[in-house]
Amino acid sequence: MVIRVVQNKEEHHLGEVKDLLASSNEFLIASPFISLTAIEKMKNWLTAGLQKLTLITTLKEKDPDQLKKVPILMELYRLKKMRGFNLSVKIDNQLHGKVYIGKKDSNYTGAIVTSANFTENGLENNHEWGFYVNDQNVISDIHYQILEDATVELAEKDLVKMKQWMEENQAEDVKSPTVDVSFIDMIEKPILERRATTIGGVTYWLKPLGKSPHPVPPTRLFGDEAHQITFTTKNPRGIANGDILLAYSVVSQQMISVFEATDKRGVLTKFANPGDERWPNYIWCKNLTPSYGANWPARGLTFSGLRDEFLKLFPTYTILPSGNKLNGMQWGADHIKTMPEFGEFAVNRMKGES
């Protein structure tokens, strides 16, 4: 493991962040404060080699910093269109730390954990200190926690609403202690935006893997593009081609991966472990989150955690058609239908962890 100090006395943070970005095709910036000058200094590194950029920042209610961030974020979306990378902007209003994480394919290229904001002063001028680290497990834990805390996704259409508000309220001063607006309230919740995508016949299912008291071992990973998912019944009742399975490990309830059912089905004749004979029927499934599945034991994302997070955001919704209790699983069911809103929420969260 490599650990080294990053500071602005000799080698600026800017150079370290540029080097990390240049060696990565996915990059994450977590910074409460951001600036146009920092983006201007970095934009030549936002090349065709970068496939995905994630920015996590704040959008605090009645704070004039909201007004400053709108043109900065719009510039990022302009660069996205010009350079062709995917862009995800997430909001965490409790964010105080500053982190830069690089990833190439399935491996982390490094992380910088520091006091330096993504601003010109933070990256070059201020007396800032931090550490560079390249340990895969350490970075994975940091990455997971950052994404876990950033629960609000800001889309370009949300920025358009904010810009319109600013144009209609030009008297608002960015130097005032407060402004009479909370831009975070203008952000549409992604689950509500995506309700229409559940009308086309796709059903979401919770699918436990393993058996009590023996959950799926952490050495069994799910990074392949396709997997055999086993069931007790010959034709798993209700599961059609194209349906989505949210797989999790029994006992621990850790989420394993997201699978799409295909029409390739069959019956097993050989079994690796005693007791597996109870699940002889299988469906070949396309793995929709192979990056997540390849490292699911380290993610720490559980069904109960997803459920609590969803119900906190959407208290009027339920997890299952019958409510929020998994009685069917307790009675031995090997799959159970979930509400499409929760299904979409879980898929988005697990894709965000990839």
C-alpha cells in the first residue's frame, strides 16, 4: 500500500488530482465548495478517456452558495455534452470532507483524502494537507460511504429550474447571509421521475440467495455477465423474461447484485452442496450490476438499509404490495414481488455503487 502526503507547499493538489484523473476512466469528486476556475484548469483532462464523472457537493437551503453553484454545474453539463462522458451530480448537505477517487475499469487508481476543496484556492493557494492512498479495500470503503450519504441526484432539468428562478429574482445577492430559496426543493425525486418506466410489464422481485443458517459466502462473487439463479419451483411463478431480480444473501441481508431474467430456463441434475437439491430449477439471468456484484461483500449495502432509506424518503410508499414486512420469505417463499418504486430505487442505488 502506498500512502503519501499531498499539500500545496511544493507539489500542488492540482497536479496530484490531474495525475489521478489522467490514469482513470471513472472519477469522483466530493467537495462542499466548487469553482469555475477549478473546472477550467481541469477541463483538458476531461478527455475521451474519461467515461464517468461523479460530483458530490452541497446545496444548502437559503445559502447564497446555491446561486454560485448553478452556473458552475451548468458548465459541467456543457463539458459532458462536448466531451461525451457520463455525469452524475449528487447532493449531500452534510458533506464536509473533500475526496478525489480515480478508478479504471474494476480497479481503483488511487484516492486523495484532504482538506482541499475543488476550487483554485483549495487546489493551489491555501495551506491544505491530505493523503494519497492506493489500497483497494480502503478506497472501496471510502467510496461506498460517500455514495451512501449522497441520496439526492441533481439532473440538468433541475438546474434549468434554478437558473430560471435566478433570472426572475435578479435582486438576490450572492453576498447576502441568506437568500429566500431552497434549490434542493426544486429537485425531482428520481423515484417519482421514473414511475413511467415500470408500466411496460416489468416486475421487480426480491430474491434471496443461500440458505439459513448458511448465507452466500463472501468468497462467492457475482461479477460475470450472466448467472444461473436457482428456484424451488419448475417455472418460478410470475417471473417473466425481462423481469428484475434484486438478489440478496439470506441471514446477512447483504445485497448481491441486480439480475434481469431471460427465457433460458432448465433443471439442474448435479449439486455442489448438500441441501441444494431443494433448488433444482434455474433461470439464466443477465447481470445488470457486475461491478457491484464482483465486490458485493465489501459494499455493506443491505436490504434493511435500502428499505429504511426508501421509506425515509418516501414515507407514503410501501416495499411490497402487502406492506413492509417480508412474511412470505419467513414462510419459505424463494422470491417475492416488490413494488416497482422500491425496485427502481434499489436498482439506482446499486448501480450508483458500481
